[in-house]
Amino acid sequence: MGQSIGEAVGVMLLAAMGAGFWALILPKLIVTPIWTLTYRWCESWRIDERPSTLWSRPLMSFARPMMGVEVVSVLRQQMDYLLVGALFAMDVLGVYFFAFNAGLGISLGLLRAYSTAIFPQLCGDMTSHERLARMHHGMRLFALVAVPAIIAQSLLAPWYVPILFGEAWVERGALPILILICLSALPRILLDSCGQLLRARGMPGADLKLQIFMTLMLGAGMFAGVPFGINGVAAGILVGISLAALPGYLWTRRLILAQDGRMTDAPPPDTPDTPYAVSTASLSPDRDVQEARP
């Protein structure tokens, strides 16, 4: 929160001072250390003299799919801009860019905060049924806030867009795009929860497959909507991500429950006086590794 608010305040101050495009760049650089300093403050760090496990097989087997997840996520976030920019005029891309950020900016911020909060709740020594129960509980709590906010933002768009952004955006046709893009945040709650669950279970490869499936469905919806113009592209995004949500959840649920039949989560070899020890066994399900650090 401090980093996000600090960046927003910095942008406003530098813009008011006439810094031009630097008002968008400098605050990002200035507030970046907040993230590192916060972690440093929350975690008591000291040198570990034991042999390093930085390049261990469990860590690398977890990291490689996660890098793929990040690449696919970036592609999914940018491919609509590339498609709209390639097939429509640049002024249409400008309207779409505005509608996307105005419609999904707040929702994506909520989703990022939710994903950060739900992940540690799904980690630890528990059965697959308990993980699923925790995921469902977290989704219900988040939905109590996010779903009304997203629906209200969509319904109130005809009133607040002219007031906050100007009547010109309504005349340019940004309103239906904004509403459709805003509603597409609803199925993302389920898909983001499934991704965090797979990561917490030590299955980043499955998370990568889920991200690829989401991207393909989103791309298919966008291409199907191209003949109907920019509104069709926005509707295709909503339809594509919605059609991906239920199959993605059922596939994730089946994988998670199947793990109980193939392996168990061994408890870390920690004593009661080391409550903050972390087991790395879940990073690599195909290898029996038991490492713990205080």
C-alpha cells in the first residue's frame, strides 16, 4: 500500500510541477526500495554459513515454470493492445487503452492484493481437501468486497465517466468497452485462486498450463470478436475469460485431489521452538527433500 500510494502521490506532485512524462517514470523508481525495505524490516536476516541450496534441483524445478508463468502473463496482458493496434486505427487503440485501464485498473489492483494474501493461507502442511476449503473460504471473503465493487463500477459507469474523465470519452465510444472489460474481472477471481493453489501445492508446471489455457481462451475470444469491431473485442475478452474459468477450476480441483492419492505432505523436521521454519519439500513433489531453515 505504501508503495502504491507513494507512487500515485509522486505522479500527481511531479505532474503539477510540470515534469512531463517524467512524472510517470520517476515515482516508480523512487518508491521501488519500499518493497525491499519492508521485507528487510519484517524478516530478521543473518548470514547462513551452510552450503548454499540456491541452485538445488527443488528450487530450480519450481523456478523454471514460474518464469514461464510470468512470460505468459505479460503476453496475455499486452496481446489485446497489439491486436487492437494492428487491426484498428491508433485513435481506436487510444480509446481502448483508456477504457481498459479505467475499467480494470481498480479490479486488477484488488486481485493482486487478494493473490498476495491468499497464497500463504494455502501453504503449509495440510491435506488437499483442506487447501480447497481454504481457497473457497478466501474466495468467498474476497467476493463479498470485490463482486459488489465490480458490479457497481459497471452499473455506475454512465454517470461517473463523464464527470471524472469528460464527456468526450463517452462520445468516442469508450463506455461499453469499459463496462465489458470491468465485468471480465469477475471470472479472474476464480482463475487467480486456482493459480495460487497450484503454486502453494508445489505444482508450478500445472500453473503454467493453466495460464497458457487462459491465454488461448482469451485470444480466441478476442479474434472471434474482431469482425464486430472494438466492442466485439471487448466482449470477446469477457466471453473468453468466462469460458476458461469453470474448466480451469475443475481441472485444478481434479489435480489437487489426485495428489492425496499419489503423495503426502511430510511435516518439516522442526522443533516447537522454531515456529518460523520453512520446509522446501513441497517445492519438488518428485523428490524426497527435507530441508528446513529457521
